[in-house]
Amino acid sequence: MISVIIPHLNQPEALEACLQSLDAQTLSRDLFEVIVVDNGSAMPPVDVVAGHPDARLMYEPHPGPGPARNAGAAYARGDILAFMDADCWAHPGWLTAIHDAFQQVRPATILGGEVRIWSAVEGSFTAIEAYESVFGFRNRLYVTKHGYSVTANLAVRRGDFARVGPFPGIQFAEDMQWGQMALRAGCEFRYVPAMVVFHPARRSLRELYAKWDRQITHYRNMAQGARGWQLRWFATALLVLVSPAAGAFTVMTSRRLHGIGARLKAIAVLCAVRSHRTAKMLALLRKEGAVVWNR
């Protein structure tokens, strides 16, 4: 059995779409279970989950998606743990791809799949959607080059999860930190392109900046223990500032976008985001930041 674990915080409409996508899976329903872990919503999604009789709802008061995923894993009955986010929806063949891949890979292999941005208007990208289609979830790169998978689309055998240990708390980038833990535990990551979930783009630059503020704070918390981290951090901030030149080439050659209009919109957002990232990194040189999981 596969246990699908979904952390949730104040996203009932998105969660409904997520659960509907799991209802439509091609994998036989007796081969998977669905666990939603509410992490302190103003109104827990009792009615949403009740509308899907095969889904179960539990609660984790300790804030953060990592602790919520850990609680779901402890409650799960499956031999395989499949993690996704409440604002994602799964391709109908998502669980079948996970099931089939685990029949072929060796023990201690962790799977990461494709995360695609879907547009609110079919066939047309906003500037934010165009940007995030290229840079939002580059999971093939993360899995094959950096040794981790985003937790919006990750699957692991229960025994390997126990060997690696739980996801870290909210002050750290759970996917990167847990990936490092997995590699140290002797596991390897495998990218599975048929394992597809869809994620909405942020709705505004403000939301995009907020996402990067959290991520940069995670990176600082991970970096600050090393000797001379301030100098490396400052140098990295300057590299981020001049990086849009290389990023523009990535946009122009990406297969995820079509048409010059969408590409130019993506480059405009790219320049704005990289400038904001640089300013945030320089600000965090002087003081430590705090991370709050709040929607």
C-alpha cells in the first residue's frame, strides 16, 4: 500500500481539488490511502475531507509542513510514503508511476517526480506563471544534480524513511535538509518523469517575494554554522544580482514556454526577483530571520 500524506494549512478549496485528483488515480483504490494532516487552520477542513470517504484527517499542532508530514508518516499504514502539498493536484497516473518505479529500483532509493506549473487560463501564461514555469520547481535538476527532491512530489519506502529520520522543523528548508540526511544515511535519489504533480503559480510578485524570503532565511540558518559564512554569503548575494543574464538564456531556451511574449514576461519577473533576493540576503547579514508557515 502507498500512503499519500498531505500537510494542510488554511487552503480548503485547494485541498478539495487535491483530493479530487487522488480520487481520479488510475491505481486501484485498495492500493493506497490518503492522510490529510491539518497544521493549525483557522477552520480545520473537516467537511472537505468528509466529502472523500477514503481520506482520513488528523492534526499536528507543532507548526510547519515538516512536522505535519512526520505526523502523517507515523499514522500511515503503507509500505510506501508519498508526499505532496495541499495546493497541488496529481496527474491521474501519479500513483501508478510511483508503484511501478518501486518495482524496478533497488533498496534505499527515494523517488522525486516532475512538478509542473498550471495556468489559470489554459494556453496563456501571466508573467508570474511564465517565470515559475521555468524556475519554480526544477525538480529534475534538484534530484539529479543536488541530491534532494521537493517534498511536493517525493516518495520513499517506510523503512528508508525510518532510517533517514523525520523532516526538520520550520526554520530549515525541509526538502534540502532531509535530502542531505538521506544521502548521509546511504540513500540515493531517482528522478521519475512520469510521476507528475501540478502546482499553481503565485498570484503576485508580493507572494513570490514572500516565498523567497522564507527560502533565503532557511539558507541562512543552514549556512551560519560554517566558518567564514558571512563572506561567502555576501559573495553569493552579488552573484545573484548579476545572474539574470544567465537566467535569461535559460528562459529563451526553455521548452516549458512558447512564444516571445511569455519569455519576455518571465525575464522581467526574473530581474525583479533576483534584485529582491539580493536585498534580502544583504539584510540577513546583519540579523537572523524567523520563518513562519502562514497562509
